[in-house]
Amino acid sequence: MSSPRRKFKDRFASRLVQVGFLVVVLLLWYLATTRWGVNKLLLPNPLNVWDQLADVIRKGEYLNDLRITLTELAVAFVISTVSGTLLGYAISRSPYLIKVFEPLFAGIYSIPIILFLPLYVLFFGLGPASKIALGTTISFFPVVLSTIAGFGNVDKVLVTAARSMGASDYQLFRFVLVPAALPVILSGLRMGFTVALLSVIGSETIASLAGLGHRIVNLAENMDMARMFAYIVFVIAIAASLNTVVSVLEARGRRQR
């Protein structure tokens, strides 16, 4: 069997499993609410959730909350990407700095930083600033760690060969260091984007004045469970779409390096 055909069959099989898993979850959800006596205040019928989701989209009431959440995510990710890659590259130029800061950053990253959300709210308030600050902090560490690992582990033979052929500092950076480090950096950026998204939405559910997370909590407090689940499905769809876009960009960046 040719390689392209095998890849197509593998991809098709993977998608089939994913769709099958989703169908099973929806079927169990439907049976739980219609046959197994699960309280609809806890788990509404999926058909009612679908109706509420269609109503939410039709009325466009999600637009302001979506704008706030995506703005917080974008600002947090941009800040963490710029600061993380610049600092990571600077550290990667020195073996001593790598030994000092890489375990330090890794140790801090292992701490559940969302526990410090009350301090962020105290310093920045309940508005978008605290969500941006928290998202930036959490997503900074996978970015800086991947940048340090990417540039710090470039094969020294490549660097020596480029220098022996008279490569300037810019040429060394552009044609040797960046292509060699890019796959690791892109993986870190994708991970940083994911944790930024999770931290922004998670913090909105805990302490915020607006955003998709705040909307979900508000609906739960009003016991409007069908509409709350509709927003949860909407957020999952947005998150899955954004992660798909980031994964596609990562794969394209790997191919073009």
C-alpha cells in the first residue's frame, strides 16, 4: 500500500473513532435524561440544550462575552509569546543561565498558579486586566521553557560548520538556530495557547464581571441549566476550533522551516 493512501486511511480511521466517541457520549447523555431518570435540573435533555444553543446563536447574545474572552486570550498570549521567546533566547545563549533558570522556571510552572487568582483580582480588579495577567503568567512558562530547550539543544556541529563558512550572527540565527529550534518552540507556543485559554475561561468562572465563563456561572446561579449547558457546548466548540487553528499553524510552520 502506498504511503499517501495509508496516511489517508489512518487519518480516516482516527476521525471515525473521534466521531464515534462523540456519538456514544451524546447517546448516553440522551438515555440518561430520558430512560435512566437523571434529574433534569442536573443534566438537561440534549435536545433542549440544542434548542437553547440555536437560540443563543440566533439572538447573538454571546457576542459581547465572546469579544471579551477572546480579547483577554489574545492579549495574554501575545504578551507571553513575546516575553517568553525573548527571555528564553537570551537564557539559551549561556549554559550557566540554562542551568540556573530552566529548573527554576520548571519548578514554578509545576505550581497551580490559578491558586493566586485572588491576588490577581486584588491587584488588577475583577475586570479583564486580572484575566490577562493570570493568562500571561500561566502561558509564559511553557513558552520560555520550550524556547530555552529549542535554542539550547541546537547541534553544536551545525553552529561550528556555519561559523567555519563565515556566517554572520544574523545568518547563524536565521538559517541555523531558528530552523533547528522551531519545532520545539512551536510545540511550546501551542501548549502556551492552550493553558492561556483554560486559565482565562477558568478565571472568568471564579471572579469576573463579564466573559463566557461569567455567563455560564450566572446561568448556573439562576438554575437555567439547559442554557448553561448550551453555553458550555459553545465554549467547547470555540476552544476546539481555536486549538485546531493553532495546530494547523504549528504543522505548517514545521513544514516551512
